[in-house]
Amino acid sequence: MLNIHPANAFRDNYIWIIHNQNYAVVIDPGIATPVIEYLQLKKLQLCAILITHHHNDHTGGIVELIKLSDIPVYGPGNESIATISNPVQQNDIVSLQEISLNLTVLDTPGHTRGHIAYYGSNPWNMIFCGDTLFSCGCGRIFEGSAAQLYQSLQKISQLPEDTLIYCAHEYTLGNIQFARTVDPENRKLNEFAITAQELRHKNTPTIPATLALEKAINPFLRCDHQQIINSAQNYSGKPMQNPENVFAVLREWKNKF
Ligand SMILES: [Zn+2]
């Protein structure tokens, strides 16, 4: 039986810990303390670290964790992260035998140049996508281009509809505010706004959501919908040429929102 636990870190990061009651794998440990505390609480042995991109709030805990045990650190082959022992790229399979989990690497550049995500289909469909796709939003473009991030989100949106999206931040309420401005008539979005508020009120994560829900509510996955196209057009004052163009306008708009 696999468990996936969100360890809270910093203001709004989730460090995902996947475990089977004996062994654990951690994704994006920006800081070691909450990981070590959880491992001790549940008497788990850490057997691997997975990294999506080089930002410090995703990598800052690696050094301390690998001091405690000699374990592999998987991460993007296209970024220079000194502590990575196993660089990986598109279509590589990360075989985590201790927890009987295979994850496939997807290149998802845009937020950073070499950002990757990890997709698994057994025992259920799941993706650990770092700062690429958030619930009801997406990552900022720091190193890549809007076209790259758009393509990365398109790649994720091709996965099975029931894929659970384990992103690295609890940005959902802020994202919903923006989404409702862009897509005010969206009934599912307005319903989810209530659900998300209730969850956060109880300090419960809104993550993971399914890909199906994201396709229904996330404006960055809905750049071909007429309402979103109209909103982007009104905001920019220019006619939209294609969904990628809509995406670029939305991303800039969100930066200033
Ligand atoms: Zn980041």
C-alpha cells in the first residue's frame, strides 16, 4: 500500500513523501527538517530523492539528507545541480524498487530551462510536476519561454484524466481569484472555489486535484475556450492568433494580478 504525504515547508511548499510503511522517497526537499521529522515519526527509511528543478526551495535539503544515508538523487540532466547523482531526461524510467514504483520522466521546461516532472501509472495515475502546473494555475516563466511552458502544460494535459497532480505549492486560492476574473461564468470553477475555501479553512491541502478537474477550471489549460480567448483579447487589446498566444497573455496578466 502506497501513501503520499505532503510535508509542509516554508510558507506554501509541499514536499511529497511517498512511502510503503517501510521505505520512503522524497520529492523536492527544499529543507530537510520536516522530512526527517516525518521519517522518524513513521519509522521510515529514505531510499531516494527526486528533484524537479534547481530552485533552492526544492533542493535546499538535499545535502543534509544525503549526509544521513547514501541514497541516489535523481534530477534534471539539463540543469547543473551539484548534488544530483542520477541525471535523468524525457522518457527515462526511475525505478524505485523499495517502494515498487516506476516513474517516467517528462521534460517540462518553461518555469526553468531544464524542469522535469515524474509520471507514474501504477498503483494509480500520478504526476509530480514541481512548479509547472498548479491547481487552477501554472508556474512563472523564469528561464524558459511562454511557448515552452505552454507545450509543457499541453504534454501534461495528454495524460489520463484521472491523473492526480502533485504540485509543489499551495497557491490554489490565489489562483482561483485570477481564474474567476478570466473565466467568470465557469460553474465548475465557482463550485471548486467554495470547496477549496472550505479545505483551506481546515488547513487541509487542496492538492492533489485530478487532471479532469484542472481541465475544467484551470484557465492555463483552457486557452482554446472562447471565454478565455475573449478575456485575453480584452486585456491585451489585441486579437489572439492561437491558444499559445492566449497563454502568453494570461501568464503576463497573472504576473501583474
Ligand atoms: Zn521553482
